[in-house]
Amino acid sequence: MKRLTLKSLGVLALFLVFLTGCTNKVAVLNPQGPVAKQQYDLIIWSFILMAIVVAGVLIIFIYVLVRYGRKNSKGYDPEDEGNAKLEALWTIIPIIIVILLAVPTVKTLYGLEGPPKPANATGKKVEPITIEVTSVDWKWLFRYPKQGIETVNYAVIPEDTPVKIKLKAIGAMNSFWVPELAGQQYTMPNMPMNMWIQADHPGDYLGRSANFSGKGFAHMSFHILAKKDANFDAWVKDVKANKPALTMEKYKKLLEPDIAGEMTFSSYPKVLDKKDAAMEQHMNNDDMEGGMNHDSGH
Amino acid sequence: MIADIKAFLSDFLVLGDPLIYGADISIVLSMVAIVFVLSYFKKWKWLWKEWLTTIDAKKIGIMYIIAALLMLFRGGIDALLMRSQITFPNEGFLDSQHYNEIFTTHGTIMILFMAMPFIVGMMNVAVPLQIGARDVAFPYLNALSFWLFFVGAMLFNLSFVIGGSPDAGWTSYTPLAGAKLDPGPGENYYLIGLQLAGIGTLATGVNFMATILKMRAPGMTLFKMPMFTWSSLITSLIIVFAFPVLTVALALLTIDRLFGAHFFTIASGGSPMMWANLFWIWGHPEVYIVILPAFGIFSEVISTFSHKKLFGYKAMVWSMVLISALSFVVWLHHFFTMGNTAAVNSVFSISTMAIAIPTGVKIFNWLFTLNKGRIEFSTAMLWALAFIPNFLIGGLTGVMLAIAPADYQYHNSYFLVAHFHSVLIGGTVFGMFAALHYWWPKMFGHVLNEKLGKISFWIFMVSFNICFLPMYFVGLMGMTRRMYTYPEGLGWMPLNVVITIGAFGMGIGFIVMVYNIYWSARYGKRDKTGDPWGGRTLEWATTSPAVEYNFAHIPKVETADAFLHMKEKGTTGQISKAPFKPIHMPNNSGKPFIQAWLMFFAGFGLVFEWYWLAIPAAAATMLVMAFRSFEYHDHHYIPVEEIERTESATGRLN
Amino acid sequence: MSSVASNQSNKPYEPLEYSTEDGRLRILGFWIFLGAEIVLFSCLFATYLVVHSHTAGGPTSKELYDVKEFMIETFLLLISSFTCGLGTHELRRHNAKGIIIWLIITLLLGLGFIYMEVNEFVKYATEEGATVGRSAFLSGFFVLVGTHGAHVSLGILWMTSIIIQLAKRGVTAVTARKVFIVGLYWHFLDVVWIFIFTAVYLTGMVL
């Protein structure tokens, strides 16, 4: 039985190495924004509590195996059948642990509903920006309603700025996940949802769909590029000046089930803003092509 | 016309894929081999009389377990194919479609066609014996349950070579699994195959509830029942309340797909999320259906091989009751990430964490059963002991997943995959392996070889950890489940290589176990006593394997651990003491077998929307049921002389 | 399994269907099965209530339902439950003929109910274009009410077979148990209908 316990300890040690050291590649343990940071804190807190439980159980486990793992172990008592005090003890301890977990869980859940608190020292309020994210089979469309631009499979955000992500799906459900910036939310047809992300530093953060959506699912990754404020404005200006417009035709093409590379458009058909809900309804209808043709006449 | 037929056949027979040709050939070859062997040894009649028409729970249990082992093999091959594809970045061993089909069948088979029959098989083998009964309450229905499960499994497996496998995951989320995004027969196979097996399981739940509530030996009050029987009773209760939800969910999606309804479609007001709700209202209790009997087995095995009473019997029972109640109010934790309000997620986070409390109580009671014991490290006991730390890790990562905001980071990643494999393998599969070694002599009359058993245990258990512990980290690195490939440069490769090595190691462990079964059948130690382990409960009071009627006299029970008490009092002879009375037993019947296969054809017709097949087959099914209703002579008495003959052959008659 | 029909005269208060262990077991088993049926119908009710307003521009419940029709259906089924109960009453008196007569009346009322319901469905489909594929609401309606209807139809076939068995064999412990169980089933369907009547039809007329 010794091998068993040694192995378990080894696992613990391994986990600790991952927690302390080389976390660059371990995206979830490398939070780069306040949203992911809150989730990271909960993960670490729960891990500490769980580690205590593991240690406690393993100590008892090893003790009884070593002490009583013999043919004629001393203290053998076949009639030993229960102990109310012990039962109470190991009922109360898990209850305490659950309470210790539940309180921060609920707090964080409510905290995640609003925009993240500004992380910069000045504490000045930063105006959030909004990006509409739509999952399409099998690519990600990012629309900047205020800037009037649209990108595919990547998005640029200003650092230290809360970004409101409005999630939608056309076709199958997906899940929008950028582990270094924030835990995921699903994109669901006919059910718009919101989440917040924010990056503390400029950088390139890899995201991907976390919910299986069919043949091209594995290729549904995207990049979130965080830039300094000025660089973000420059990027918007550059896109506006140099990139092609997204025509209705191109848009329809994007909705066809296929994988795609990164794309940038200086504008998108204005009709999509106004008719968004109705459009989506059409696109999700069984007669998708038919519905689209009608609308493209505008 | 000819082109049409060609196109149809190409889809129907899934032409053009070497893997499937391989499967075609091996299926045909093994069928030829089976037919040949049965004919050569003139075993057709034996097969029909002894097995296909049997309504003896012990034999039905064995058939369940054989089917479960076959499905474990099939599901395991699926797993190894998947691992081979994602060991290295950008591999081309399987394409996306193929990989999607394989992970779908892997999940579905392992849960519904491996874990479930394994558990129901063990219930059939052990429960009637443990409560001192001669059979289950409804033996005919029991046979029908088995055959429905069996044809459901066959129908599901048939998809691989005829028509194409389902490819929307074992959770089959809509709208992806709807007719629009996933046309064709594959998904229909999933729906109909599960429906047939599910109806069989529901009947099993009813059957075992009635059996355990009504057929216990005189003196065996509820709180003197063996713990496995307790777990079976609670499991049956969960089955009765959970499986109708699956029936409804599958039926609604079937109606959506075949008749154009709009329950889960995006268009015309359907609600795709409703599928997730219905599926998990069944699905979460389902995971307790597959874990609670394993808990019962661990209680039996740990108590037996510590040679000591189970610690905290009542706490063990009440914690199971509490778990079963909680299992119905946590389903939403499977989709914390579907935009619920903070309040909803809070409630389900806490209810999910709360399951850790009764589970913790059980873990500590097992530990204190070991305490002050004389622990005997038999193979069955090793599986039970390994369960404690392995399940602990799986269970505690489950608590971590219950924290909704943290789940936003774990959800659908390999962290989740690692978690549910830790609990399902570390809990259910370890439990079934423990049970297999523990009850093997009771099923077949010989023990499994201990040395081979321990070799297979160590290989499997170590490989299991090599396979699944790294998965937690790959998940934290951002790798999601169901990716058929991944790009280079993410640092995922080294751990994936380790995982694959572990997966193949588990395969080797399984092969050693199968070899052990073969070796022990030929050379294994025969169990003449009926009580090879120094057993405590009534199944060890009868012969190994048990005689047809289980007990010549129904034993009288005074305490829990009834057989141990009988041994201490020296009253074990009461079971086989002359004079005897004729024993009332139900007759064998071919009707369950026939009815199930008719339902198979009805189901096959529905899969391809061939109503010319589905409707007559369904009508014929009704006809068989009507025949059954008119059948009055469905039982017989075993005469006293035959009982005397049987009993003296076992050497028990004084 | 072990005991044969125990002597009736010793226990005059024990109903015949409960006189054998087999009978007791099967009746308990059927109650458990009805528990599962309750879950099944609960899911269908829940589904219906979720999609009730999702009419997708198609007919709404208010436009569709016809008070007169569903009131007649309700009365047919309620009366059939009562006559089925009278059958059980005759069972207590071991009067095969009485049971058969009341069960046949029950059957006829059940057939009347099914006739009305099929007519209702056909009318919706042909006159209002309200088919199962028109909207989520109609999917929910047809599947919930249709599942109940399918149960009633199955009950009719089942009861017919039991009437035949009763005519052939008279009142025995076995036939008594069969009559009793089919009665349980029939009353259960009546209870489900009362929920359909309130949750589907009455509520659907208002909302």
C-alpha cells in the first residue's frame, strides 16, 4: 500500500509546482485581469481547503492500513460498530468547509455581474466599451457597435478598461472562453447574454470555444489583443481608414458553416444593427437561406 | 435509379472508411465463429434453454455482466482511438467527423451500456441472495429488462457499421443534435437505443424496489439489510424517479427529429436549453445511480476483509438517502455557464457542495471500518482501498467544480474530463471490479486468481492515475474536451503523451483481467464451501454457484450480518435441512427475448424512418404482451425429491 | 413466490386481489410504476407550460380550445372512472358478471373520449392549421394531451383483454388482481386528465 500513498503525495507536490512555478502555460493559473483574478483567488482558496481534506484523509488512511494491515493486528475489535461523537465530528467539519467555500462563492457570483472595479491606482472611472460577440459555425464575429467595425476570430481591446461582451450564437451553442482574462459563458441562439472581461496589461490572450459545436469546433480559437489606450485608438483609426467594408454578401458568406482565418472590416451593414433580432431569428430558422435572401434585398 | 440505390447503400453501409470495413469484417467473422461453435458443439438448444429464455436473476445477472465487459471493451477501444489521435498536435489519424462519432459513442456506451448493466448485473447476482429470496419480485419482467437493455445496446452499436454513428456528444445538446444541424440516422440511433435500454432500466428499478421491500427473509428488517441491498434499494428509487425524465427527453427530441415538432429547435419557439434541463434532471441522478451501488459494494468488501462490522451502519444508510435526495436538486451545475442569474447559480453551487457532506461521512465511516480491523489485502479489497484516495481526489475536484465562478474556468475543459473520470472509474469501475472479484465464486463456483488479480489491479490503478491526473493540468492550460486536434506551441503535448501512455496502460490492465478470467475458469480454485471469504451476509450461506432456488429453506434472520451470526450460533445447517417442501418457481419464457427483438426492429425502423417496418414490429410487440397476459400456467413446483437430489449433490444434506 | 393462495375463509376482510403474495407484490409494483408515470407526466406538463406562450405566430391556446368539447371529454372520462370504481365494487362481491358489465360501460365511455379527442386533434389540424410542427406551443400541446390519449387507448386494449379473461375464468385471485390493477391505471389517467383539464384547457382559455 505504500506505493499508493507515495504516489498521492507526489501528485500533491506536482500540483504545488504548477501553482507556484511555471504558470505561464497554465492559462487558468495565470490571470491577467480582474475577472480572471477573482476566479483564480477562489480556485486557490478552494484548493487549499481541499488539500487540507486530502491530507487529513490520507493520514488516517495510511495510519489504519499500516497499523491494522496485518493478519493478527493488535487492538482488533470486530464488534466496533460506531461512535456518535465521531459521526457528529465528521458531519460538522464538512459543513464548515462548505460554508467557508459558499460565502466567497456567492460573493464572487454577485461581483461578476457588474463591470470589474478599476485596477489602476488612480481609481478613476474608465468608460467601458462594448463588443458584440457572435459564434457562428465555426468562427467568432466581433462587432464594435460604437466604433462601427467588425473583426473575425480576433479582437483588440484597450488595457485596464472593462469590456462588456454581449454574447450571441447563430447555429449551434458555443462557449466564449479566454482563460487568462475571464471564465467562460455560453453563446446561445435566441438567448443573448453578457459578461465582462478586462486586461491589466497589453498582451495577446488566446481564447477558444469550450462547447462542442460540430465538425469545425476544434478550430474555433481566437485572440484577444490588449493594447494601450492610445494604441487602441490608433488601431481603430487604421481599420477605419484601410480595411474593406463588410458587405451583406460577405456577411452571408461568413454565416456558412466553415472555418475561417482572421479578418478585419472597417464597417458592417447598418441594417444588422437595427434588424438584429429579426435577422437572427431568420438566420436561425429552418429556411435559413430563404430568410437571408429576403433581408438582403434592403 | 441504380445511382439512387448506390447512393443509399453507400450511406447505409458507411462505405469508404477502412476502420469501418475492419469493423464490418470482424463483426461478420465473429458472428460466423459464434454460429460455427454453437453448431459444432450442438449448443443451440443449451443456449436457448439455459440462457436466452432464462428468468433466473442469477443468470440474467451474469448476462448483464458479460454484456458490460463487452461494452467496456468497445468503449475502451473508442478511448484508445481518441487518445491516439490527440497524443501529438495536428495528427491526421482520425478526421473531425470520425473523432466526434467516437467520443459520442465512448461516453454513451460507458455510462449507459457499461456502467448501468454492470450495476444492474451485480444487483441481480447479489440482491436476491442477500435478502434470502428465491428470485426477484417479477422474474419475467426482469428478463424483459435485460433483453431491452441488450437490444438497445445492439441498436446503438449497429450505428457504427450501418448508417453512421451519432456525433453530437453523449449529452446530445440541442440545437446541435437537432434535425437541422445533424440530419441522418446517427442521432436517431442514440435516441432510440437509449430509449429501449432506458425502459428496461426503469422496469429494473420497479422490480428491485418491490423485491427489496417485500421479499426479505423473515426477521430481516430494513436496518438489518446488507449495505449493498440498501444501496440497491435507494438506487432503484432514484431510477424510478429519474428515468422517466430521460424517457420524456428522448421522446421529445425524437418527435422533433422525426415529426418536425419544435421542442428544442431554434425556430418556431423551441427552447434548446430545455433539453439541457431535462437531460441533466435525469443525468445528475444517473451519476448517483451508478455510484451508490459501488458504495454498497465497498461497504461489503471493506467490512468483509477487515473482518469487522461496518462502522456507522445507520450513518451509512442515511447518508445514502441524503445523497439520493440531493441528487435531484443539483442538475443545474452542469450549465452554470448558460447565463443564469447569480442567485440561481448560488443556490445550485451550495446544493452541489452539500453533497460533499454525506459523502464525507461515508468516507470516514469506511476509514473507521478499517480501523481496529484485521485488513486482508485480497484483490477485491485492493480495489476497494484504492477507491478511497482516488475517489477522494475526484470528489474534491467535484467540490471545486461546484464553485460556480471557478467552474467558469473549468467547465468543459479537461479538468472536468479528469474529474468525472476520477469519480466514474475510481468509484464505479473500481467498485464493479471489486464486486467482480468478490462475487465471482458465487457466480461461477471458482475464485479468480489472486496473483493475476493483483497484477491487473496495480497496472490498471497506476495507469489510471497516469492517465487522469495530468488531465487536470491540461484542462487548466486551456484544453477543452471534444477537440479532435490541437495546434503546436501551446505546451499541451508532453502531458498528452503521458495521458495516452496511461490510457494504454489501463488497456493492458484490462487484458490481464480478462486473461485472469480465462485462466481461473480453467485452473482456478473451486469453491466447495460457498463461503470463500469468511462472508457475513446471506449470499455466502448457499452454495457457489447458488442452486436454482437459492435456498432450500428460507433462512431466518436475527441481526445484520445475518450469515456471520448463523455461523457463530452454529445454525448454518438450517438452510439445507430435510424435510423439504416443494418450491414454487416461475417458468422460463422465450417471450421477453422475442418481444425485445421485435422492439429492436421497431426501433431500427424508426431510426431510418421506415414506418413499414416500425409499425408492424410495434404491433407485434403488443401482440406478445397480450399473449403474456393470457398466460396462466407460468410457474411450476420443484418436487421434494429433486430438492433432495440437488442438496445432497452439494454435500450439504445431513 | 413461495406461498400458494391462502385460505380465503380465514380472513374474510382480506380482498381477493391481496390474498396471494404474488398479488400483493404486483399491486405494489404497479404503484411504484405509477410513481414513475407521475414523473413522466410532470415533465410533459413542465414542458408544456414552458412553451405555452411560444406560439411563433401560430394559433394560441385561447383561439384554439373549445369549451364545449373539452367539457364533454372531461365528463366522459370522469364518469368512466366512476363506473370503473363500480366494477371494483362488484369485484369485492366476487360477481364476475357485474364486473364485466361495468368494465364494458367504462370501455365505451373511454372509446367515446378517444373519439372526441381524435376529432378535436383532426379539427385543429385541418381547420386551424394547428399541427405538431406549427409551433413549440402546439408541439407541447399535442404531445402532452396525446400521451394521455395514448395511455387511455392502451388502457382500452388492456381492459378488453381482462374482460375476456374474466369471462373465461371467473373471479379468481389472479383475475381479481388484474381487474384491480387496470382499475388503478384507469383512475390514475383520470387524475392526469384533471390536471390537463385545469393546466391546459382552463388555463389556456384565460391566458
